Amino acid sequence: MKRAPASFRIDPPKSANPEKPANKRKPRSIEPGKAVAVVAESDDFFASPDPAFTDPPPVPPRRRSLLGRVFFAAFGILISLAIGLWTDRLIRDLFSRADWLGWLALGVATIALIALVAIIVREMLGILRLASIETLRRDAADAILRNDAREARKTAEHLMELLAHKPETAAGRKTLEGLKDDVIDGADLLAVAEKELLAPLDAMARTQVLNAAKRVSVVTAVSPRALVDIAYVLFEAARLTRRIADLYGARPGFLGFMRLVRSIVTHLAITGSMAAGETLVQQVVGHGLAARLSAKLGEGVVNGMMTARIGIAAMDAARPLPFKSVPRPGIGDFLKALTSFATSKKTGSDNT
């Protein structure tokens, strides 16, 4: 039985008594100095978001001076020529004294040259890996912003290649491989990639940051000199930065590590995380530490929280994808565990 053709309205019918807007503001006069405050008061869309849930501002690319690069390149060539001439003169002098001394010096110089070439190659590979991670992070942010499925698939494949040697990501890589052709939206695909591939590494990075903060707090509490505290904080921060970089697949050499440290310092300066003075002390005292801990243990907690801040900045700098679907760790995630650890240490010392 065939249905007779009929007409249908595409637009919904208008109601006879349309409802009035619920939050209609009455007209009133506004002074020029209070215009922004009134707009923020009347419209929640323009209200400032909670800083705990906002991403840190992007780090602007640093301009490199052309004159500086030319100077350091020319100076490096000059130093290399000076070392080469000194080595050549040394080998000739040793040949003039005895042939075996000259051949020994020539063999040692050859071994040193091969080792230098290997070091340079390793440093270049480390810098290229770090640059690849920075490019991957920028491509991911652009694909999420434009919701580009094609660019998101390329970024996901690049991410899987970067983390292919990580056994913690084996299950995530298998899941993502089966879903990357089924997910249509680029932002959703990268959200799945972030949860499946980076969430296990994020958990390991959080553990490393917390352990480093605990070690710094203990050493600060027992060290007799402030110079020892500073030296150990720097040592622990450098070791934590390298471990987090290795965890996310960067594996930088010395030059790559220094580039990563510069990115971390820039990130800390922009986000204001280097202000470990009044804000951090008030945060610590606000949790009742002043009544439960000694002054030395309280200083240890402060240094431990500073180490945690550096660890969070290292995660931001070395992570292949920006924090979008996975919540970014904050200083409050480590404060409770660190204060509980310090309290337990004080209780144990009092009992003994």
C-alpha cells in the first residue's frame, strides 16, 4: 500500500505566547570606568575562567641574533683550527723524538676524532628529536583548533612512531591503530591518542616528580648548609628534567638538554611559577604546616614544591601533545602527598 504524498513544515510553528527571556537586564546608565565590571557582572560568558583549569600561555619563539650566530660559528672554527695545529705540532715533535711515540699520538688522536664525531652525531640526533617533538606539539594544537582529520591522523602516526619503543604504550598503540580510521573528527582522534598513549607516561612522570620532591625535602631537612640545599636542588632538577625527557621519547644530549632547560626556564618565567616566595609560603602555611612541622622540615617542603614546579614545567616542555583531554597536573596534586610525607617524617623522628 503506497502512502499518498503530503506536505510538511520545515520551520517549527511559532508559539502564540512566546516565553520572555529569563535573565533580561533592565536598562540602566553606566559610568565609563565601570563598564567592564558591569559587562562581566551581567554576562557569564565574559567572566574570567578559573586559573586552575586554564592552560599556561604559549611560549613565544625566541628570536636568534644573526650576528651572534656568525660570531660563535667563526669563533668555533678558529678554536678548531688552533686545536688542529697544536695536535699536528705535537705529533710531529713526538715523531722527531721516537717513531713509536708519534704513531701512538697519531692513534690516540684518531680515536679522539672518531669519538668527537660520534658525540656530534649523538647531539644532532638529540636536537632533531627535541625539534620533532616541538613540531609534533604545534601540529597537534593546530589540528585540534581546526578539527582537521587528515592532519590529526598524520600527527597520531608520528606520535606512535615516536613512542614505538615504549612498552607502556603497546596497548594504547594497538587500540589507536584500530580506531584511527573510525574516528571522523580530528580533535576526537587526538583526544583518543592522548588518553591511550600519553596517559600512562603522564602517570609515570607524576610519580617521578613526587619522588624527586620527596628526596629534595628530606635532604633539605637534614643538610647543615644552605649551599648544600641549593646544589642538591639543582642536581635533582637536572636529573628530573632528563628523566622526564627520556620518558616522553626526547632522549636529548647535552646541547638538547640545555635547550630543554631554556624552554623550562622560559615557561616558568611566563607562567609565574618561579614566584616561590609569599604565595608558596602562604599555601604551605595554609595547610597547617606551621603548627605541625619544624622550621627545617617546612623549608624542605618549600624546596620540594619548587622541585615539583620544575617537574611540571618539564612535562609541559617535553610532552609530545599539549594537555587537552588529560588534566594538566598542578602544584596542588603534589602538595598533599608531600606534606603528609613530611609530617610522617617528623612523627617518626619524634618517636625515636
